Amino acid sequence: MSNESVVKTFVVDIYIGLKEGYDGPQHSIEELKDALQIICDEGLCVSVIPASYVYKGGREYGAIVKLINYPRFPSNPEAIKTKAILIANKLKDHFKQNRVSVQAPDVTYMIGDS
């Protein structure tokens, strides 16, 4: 007997650098995972993918935090987007970022300074 669960696919990515501001200290992926663990313990599963960002006048290390419609905690697209935006705001404040991007299949949000 199989224990398969199937849900409609929906993915939202949070793009976050881990350097405070433009010239502050560089945080680690492990620090990001620690911050996310607290959030995920409430009933969420995310993937953390290390990333390097190159932008006008600078570079920094960061990550892509990926939320999916995980069959263990099924949801709907709007709820997943809302959860991603809430997480992005928490991470922005925690890691003292100027902005964080949240990319859904249909739109991209910029959280923070324009």
C-alpha cells in the first residue's frame, strides 16, 4: 500500500543577500538556516540554496529560500505567496537587508527600499 500524497505544484522563491546593508558583516548560510528553523517548526518546509549576487557596485553571498506546495502541509498559491512575503520581511529585518525579492510564477515582489 502506498502513502503517496499529491498536490498542485506551486513554487515561490525568496532571494536574500546575507551582507548587512552594502558594507556590513557577511552572515553565513548556517545563520540563515537557524533563523528559518524557528519559522519551519511551526509547520513549513523550505529549501535553502546558496547564491552569489553581483550588482552595480558590489557583490555578496546569500541564498534562495524555496517554498513549495509541500504535500505534508498542503496549501494554496495565495497562502504560499503570503507566507513567503512574511518570511521575507522577517529575514530582511533579521539580516539587516535593504531589500529582499520574492518571486512567484506570476509576479515578483520587492520587499523594502525601492
